[in-house]
Amino acid sequence: MKKILITGGAGFIGSHVVRRFVNKYPEYQIFNLDALTYAGNLENIKDIEDKSNYTFVKGDIVDEVFINKLFAQHNFDGVLHLAAESHVDRSIEDPLAFVKTNVIGTMNLLNAAKNQWKGDFEAKRFYHISTDEVYGSLGAEGLFTETTPYDPNSPYSASKASSDHFVRAYGETYGLPYVLTNCSNNYGSYHFPEKLIPLFINNIINNKPLPVYGDGNYTRDWLFVEDHAIAIDLVFHEGKNHETYNIGGFNEWKNIDLVKLLCEIMDQKLGRDKGTSQNLITYVKDRPGHDLRYAIDASKINKELGWKPSVTFEEGLEKTINWYLSNEEWLQNVTSGSYKEYYEKQYS
Ligand SMILES: Cc1cn([C@H]2C[C@H](O)[C@@H](COP(=O)(O)OP(=O)(O)O[C@H]3O[C@H](CO)[C@@H](O)[C@H](O)[C@H]3O)O2)c(=O)[nH]c1=O
């Protein structure tokens, strides 16, 4: 029986990873550690909460004493670390919160793993799930590869870059067996409606303005979250120690083109006249330090581990939009904070 700790498993990407691991590996005991902040929600993994190989632990990775106790209690074989503050705009408002969770939190996990495994690294693995934003901004040409120098621009990406460096430093200095992945923008079900795609779907449903930052000519590479979870599973099991893999969708979109596509699909789905949702587009003040373009060269993970996205963008978007339209109650409860309130009471 392998004991696996997944951090941030009530969040967007984390919930998809927890679901996959719990269902696919009944022989593993999966511990989901989550602080249940505004973006983490146990409703996201309700379908697996009663499985015998699943345990939820509420707690904050910033709390060193708590993390050390948890490791002492369970003797984990592997850690998949996804817990993070992830929203760039929030990091501009409150950078320190990002240092605490993303840097100190990661340090606490690294120390706990190092102290528990005490140099006996046989069949042990620390997996840090990170972002392509650590590489900074591209111009019109080029792709991020695993050897692109780090050049983070936002407090969020600086905190993730820092945590990546610490993971590698623990590998070099103490021999900690790690793998690291840097992924592009994800989309899919259970995505908190502060990020572009779920926010705009929610606003279209509610006839609210769609705030496009600047001129909308910023480019992101989009990957369906379930394909990211497949890649994470593969890297955790088959990735080479001390290696980094870039993960991306081979799917670049300018924000404004993506928003127009979303508007078109939503008009069809909601039975509204063509152009109704586009009228909601409102150009607003740009994000400070807004990175122009992210684009990933995912050929290493493709060649070495055989991964590539399994769904097209059209299929992924269709699934995503259908999910939000059939889960409006979830949308209302996460935006009003009532799930958070409910779970806070349960775990107080
Ligand atoms: C929320 C929002 C965003 N935007 C723009 C800013 C970006 O160019 C693009 C996507 O914004 P966001 O959805 O906030 O995602 P972005 O800043 O690219 O970062 C995401 O993708 C990263 C991976 O690249 C992850 O590491 C981050 O955690 C995740 O938040 O849309 C708007 O124009 N209007 C908006 O209201």
C-alpha cells in the first residue's frame, strides 16, 4: 500500500488529480490536504469522498508544526504538491500571501519530506506542479522549453519560480527525488470563476460585462484540465528523477479571439440572438506587468513519456461550457461563498 499526499486537492487542478488517483489506484491510500480557502471546495470532489482509499485532511501548508506532525503520523511515499495561491490579479493586491503559501508552504513540505525520508529515497518522490509563467513573457515568436531561463514578472510567477528553485535545490543539496512540471493555462470543470474562461461564462449567463484587459491582444496556450491530470499521473509514475517537463496544449489563442468564440458558443447554447454576448465585451484597464504571450514546447514530455492532449479545444470547450450550464448551483454557491461558509462550520 502506497501512501500518497496530494496538496490542494480541493482546488481546480488538484480535484481532477485526486479524482483520477483515487479511482485509478485503489491500492494507494490518497490523502488530500487542503486549507479550503476561497478557491478550494469539497463539492469539487464529492463523487469520491466515500471511497475507502481516500482521506481528507483540512490544514494549511504554511503551518510548519502541523505539516511536520502530519508527516510523522503518516509516513508518505509520495507527495504531489498542487496547493498554491494561483491568481495573478490577487498577487498584485497581496504579494505576501503568495510568498507565504507558495514559497514557505513549499519549503515546509520539502523539509518534512526530507526529514521523514532521511536519505532513504527508495521508491520516494516529491512532485512539484508549477506554471509556465516562471519563464516570463514571449514576443510574437518562440516557445518556452525546459531550458528557457526563468524571468518571472508578477508576484505570483515570482513566488512559483522561487518554489521551483527550492525544489531543485533540495534535489541537488540533499538528493531529494523530485520531478517538476510547468504547465500552461488550464480550463475545465470546477474552475473558480475568477479566471478568464469560467468568469466570462458566469458573466455571460448573468448578462454582466466581460472585462477584457487592455486591447485583448494577449496570448495564452490553453489545456483541458483532465489532460493535465493525465500528464501529472504519467510524470509521477514514469518521469525521471530530477527532471522538468513542460506541459501545454499546442493551442494558442489571443484573449479577444477566445472571448469572441466563447460568446458565440454561449449565444447558441442559451438560445440568444447572435452577437448578444459580444455586446457585453468591455475593454478595461490593463493588468500591471501583463505578460504578452505564453506558449509551450511540450515535445519533451511527448517524446519521452508519450503524452499529448487527448481532446481538441473545441471538444474541451464544449464539455466545459456544458458543465457550467448544468452546474449553475455550484457557480452560485462558489461566487456567494456559501460553500466556504458551510465547510468552515463543518471543520471548525
Ligand atoms: C480574469 C481576466 C483575465 N484576462 C486576461 C489576462 C490574461 O491575459 C488572460 C488569462 O487570465 P487568467 O485567467 O487570470 O490566467 P493567467 O493570468 O494567464 O494565469 C493562469 O495560467 C497560468 C499558467 O499559464 C497559471 O499558472 C495561473 O495560476 C492561472 O491563473 O486573460 C482578462 O482580459 N480579463 C479578466 O477578467
